[in-house]
Amino acid sequence: MPELPEVEVIVRGLAKNIKGLTISRIGINSASVIRDPHPRIIHEFEGRTIKAISRKGKYVVAEFMEGGTIITHLGMTGKLLVKPTDEKLPKHSHVVFDFKENCRRLIFNDARRFGKILFSLNGFGQAENKLSAIGVDPLIITSKRFSQILSNHKRMIKPLLLDQTIIAGLGNIYVDEALFDAGIHPRELSHELDSETVNKLHGTIRRILNAAIKAGGSTINSFRHEDGGSGHFQLKHRIYGKAGQDCPRCGNTIEKINVGGRTSSICTHCQKPPILKPTAKVFRDCWWGQ
């Protein structure tokens, strides 16, 4: 699934290529990718001009000069491609935006159809609930706010960082990379991390995300830029998806574990497992077990 760097790369590419263009026609080849589809609402966007394209978490947000918003989530395999109008549509092209300028078209392409598009006429309208539930952006969060979030939640650090209602945009790839770089086991409880470790993790997340954006994101399976190009940050992954290989830091074998229902790649030498602190329930269980 495209994460923050991949979506940011797409947003910047779209802003460069289609910002200021006016939609002439919207072709729907598969209504299953449209959230709450209504033909009248969709076709109201024909004749409207794109004012701005931005990112909110993992969502691509397009705003229009005449009002209205189109929000896209890429799901697992979704792509937003800008292609010449005379080029044949690729397979799995579910929604096609043609422009009055008649030089290019925007295509929502998704092989697995987990991605969704939401059309909202009144400002953010229907999209308001969806976007208002999104947490803070890790690229702009301050170290103080980041520390407050971690100390206010008694959760394992990886599931907390993956929670889009708390911190928006992070996924399995960049959480694994950041936790490894900071030397934190994904099962560590967020509120038990000391201030030095929290500050290091805050800086590490921002540094890795910015480096990934600069490298065009990570193309592991299906991610592509708006022009069809690939990212290169996967070549710099140190831990993600490398179970069974040698740790680049210590040489120990990288392991694969499950944390909160998500697969995680870790080095147990560089990321020491948390020490279980006995609770009243643990003491009770131990006593009755004797």
C-alpha cells in the first residue's frame, strides 16, 4: 500500500501536471471504486478547474476553484496516472478524467479495486468526516507534540504509529525502518520510552520520510509515479521485508514477528525485546499456578 512518501510524490507530480486544468468529462468504467456514487454529483465536476492538489495522510485531495473536492485513497494497488489523450488506456483503468486543454488525461487505475474516490460538492462535505478523523502529519509534528502522544497512550509503539487517527501516513514499511534505525522493539510500550529515545524516534521518522520522498518513494510491487515511473527508496531499505537476511548493523539474522496483527521485520540484537513488568494479574496467575 502506498504510504506517506509515495502519496506525497504523486501529489507533487499531479500538482505539476494538472493543476489549473479544467475537467471536460469524467468517464466511469467501474462504479465499485466510487464511494457513495451518484451520477449527478460526479458530472457536476465537469467544467470545474483544479485549484489545488494536496495530501492528507494517505489521501490525495483535489480542490476546485468553483468549489467541491475529490478525495482519492489508493488502497493496495491504486495509481493516479497522467497520460496523453491519444494513448490507449491501460488495463484496470476505472475512472478517467479528460480535460478541456485536450493534451492529457488523469486515470485512476487499480488492479485490486481496494482504492476509492469520493466526490463532494460542498467544500469538503461528505469528506469532512473522513478527513477530520485523520491524525497529525508526521512531517510537521513537533517533538513536543510527538512526545505527548506517545506518553498519553499505553500501547505498543508499532500499532500506535500505524493508527491513522493518531499519526497519519505511516505504514508497515516506514514504521519498521524507523523503529530499527532508532533501536526500538515494535512491542515496546509507547508511554515507557524515555525522552531521549522518543526524540530520536521523532527525528528518525522525519529523516526517513524525507529521504524516501527525495528518492521517489518505494516501488516494491505496483507503486508508480503519475508518469508511470518507479521509486528507488526500496534500494535503501535496511530491515523491511528482509527476514532471514543479515542485519546491516550487527550481522545477526533478521526475524519476522507479528505485532498487533501486522508482520514486522526486526533484529532482536539491535532492537531489544521489552522486559515484561509483572502486574497484579501476573502475580496472581503465578501464585495460583504453584
